[in-house]
Amino acid sequence: MDEAIDYFTGEPGFARLFVRFKEKYESLGRIGGTVTISDFSERELESVARFLGRTINELRQAGKVSLIQFERQLERTRFHTIDLFDLLEAFFEKPLLSKKEQKQSRLAETEAVLYQLQEEWKELSFWFDYLRQKNADSYWIHKFIEETPNVFQLTVHWLGKAFHELPSKYERLPIFSNRITRDPHAFDLNTTVGKLWLHLLAVHSAKDSESVNVPTDSESMNDLLLSYNILRDDITNAVTVANLIAETNEGIHPVWKAAAETNSVLNIPLREMVQMDRAYPKVGNQVWVIENSGVYSSILDECPNAPIICTQGQFKLTALLLMDLLVDANCELVYSGDLDPEGVGMAARLLERYPNHLTLWKMDVDQYSENQSEASLTTERLNKLNSITAPALQPLIERMKQDQKASYQEAFIEEMIDELNAVLPV
């Protein structure tokens, strides 16, 4: 074998030819088929042609070499005791495996890694069991294990420690991360460790493997972390409120009470919101929810007593926690947003979260038709409507797809003020 390796290593063209032989074997799982040599240089063609007992012109015209023919020629040489399979394994100094065999080998290696880690981290057995199911949300994890098993094992060390030392009271994510790894950014959610941590918690929080929902948007991530007493951002994550009362376990919060008594607006960060146990409007049981801060402030100018929330765009965790408390107090949420794909999507999200406690306000076909803007909606924005299934929004969605326009709250803010004043207590 050594003599054969010396020969084929010393002749031009065979290294490239054998690479293609190897790839063909991996594809077929056997010695067979042909490989192209149309891009070989003159010297390479000369070397291969000489071995095969053919002329350069014959080889160039054929443009390919048969693996079977090469093996038969090998039998006619002084290397006749060596078959092509063994020659290729010796040439590349590693076992020759078909793609199917490579996949099976990788699966076996991954399985071995998971079982080894499960023995070490029994607390994470629920997660390892789920990974073995090979659900779509864990494909990337299997790829990570296959490519860097040693890195994965080190990562699991941090995950296991983090799970074992979950905080018993609220702890900010960088502080938690530093306590576990001595690196405040190790569990940042854009890192591999952070993504694995979210996946682990999502699996743990699910009732069964069918209900695992790994969060993909910022607020869902924040919500999941908060359920394990980890705060991602408790200062800039805020909600704006007016004429609402909130209570802690010690009773009515004095700041909320004073603001409600003076019709003052409060910006409540998550840091403060998580301390509240109960929330309700100063008067009545309805709370209006507006996402646009300019519309919100304009309404308060004319309706200073309105119990009203401003989410300031897409719903942040603080706003969702407040609305959760209001619903727990059996309040009715009345939501109004822009009549565009993004606004309709936000309405759908609230309908899904609060199916029995949410009413849409001025988000119907008539309102949309009467206040359309001039600018047309792009196809990209209209496509966002395709994933919205809420029955209450389907007539509006169909009309929006037809007209391809948006309608914004600023166009009917006076109507909103009149309607609020008509129902609010004097």
C-alpha cells in the first residue's frame, strides 16, 4: 500500500481525481459511476491517461473517468492486490463512508453526547429527552452538537448551573449571567448560550412536548424570562397610564393613587410593574388601550378622567403585565389601533391573549373606508395580513387587501373623543 500511495501522490492529477472518487463513493455508497476531468490540466491528463493505458486525446474527448474502469486497471498493475476502496481510505487516511453512513455516524455521536450529559445533568433530563425527539425547533441545536460537541458540553455546564441556581426573587439578566458564568453578557439572547437558555426554559415551561413554543419576539422572550424571575430590561420597558389604581400586597400604591386623583399621567417601568398585585380603573370597569402616544395625549386633553393606557407602539412586557392584572380584576379592555397591517396584527394579538375581555374600538370596515390615506400599502406589508386568523378581523382584512390603503387614528380622533366623553362618568 505504501508503494501505491507514493506513486499516486507523486503523479500529477491523482489527488484531484481521488477527491472526486471519494465524493462519488459518498454519494452512491459504493464504487461506481463516473467523475468529470474536463477541467484537468495537460500534465494531469497525461498522468492519468498513462495509468489508464489511454491517449490524452481519448481521455480529453471522454471528459470523464469510470471508477469501475479505474479499479480494473488497478488490477493490471503491480498494485493488483489493492482495491480502489482500500486505496482511497489509505490515501485520505480516514474511513470512507457514504453520506448515509456519515449521517448515521453523526446521529450516533450526538446521541452519545446527549446521554453522557444527561447522566451528568439529571435536572435537565426533560430537555435532553425533548432534543431526542428532533422537533423542528431543535434542528439547529443538533447541528451545533454535530459541529462542535465539545463547545456544546461546555455550554450545557452553564445551562445546568443556571437552571439549578434560578433566582428565587427578581434578578436582572446581566447580574444573573455574571453570577453563573462571571460574564454579564454570556446569556445575552443573541448568543448561542442565550438562545439555548431560552429553548431550555420554553421546553420546561410547556405542559407537554406538543405545546413547546420557543419565543421569537422580544416581548415573548421577556415574558418567558420573567416567569423564572429573570428581568431582561426593567427600566426602558414601560407603559403609560392615566386614571388607574394599582395595589401591592401592602394595599393601594400611593403614587398610582395620587396620579389618579390629579388626572396625572404615569410612565411605569417594568421595575415598578412587577411589584403590583392588582390593577383597576379609578371609575367603572372599562379601560381604553391606545398604541399611539400622540393620539393618547390628545384624547386626554379632552377626556382627562379617561382610564386609558398607551402602549407606545408594539406591546412591551410591562403593558401586557398591566393588562393581565386588569383582566384578572374582570375589567373590559377597549382597544383601538391604526387600521394598517401592523395595527391589525396588534389587535389580533390582544384578541388571542384576552378573548373574553377585549373589545375592538373603531377597527371595522366602515371606519376604515371612511378615513383611508392616500398612500398605498406595499405587498410586503399586505402579506402580514395572511397569518392573521382572528374571525373578528376578517372583514377588515379582506377590505384592506382589496383597497390596499391604510387608515390612521389621527384621521378620526375627534370621533374617538366624542364617543369617550359620551360614556365616561362626569
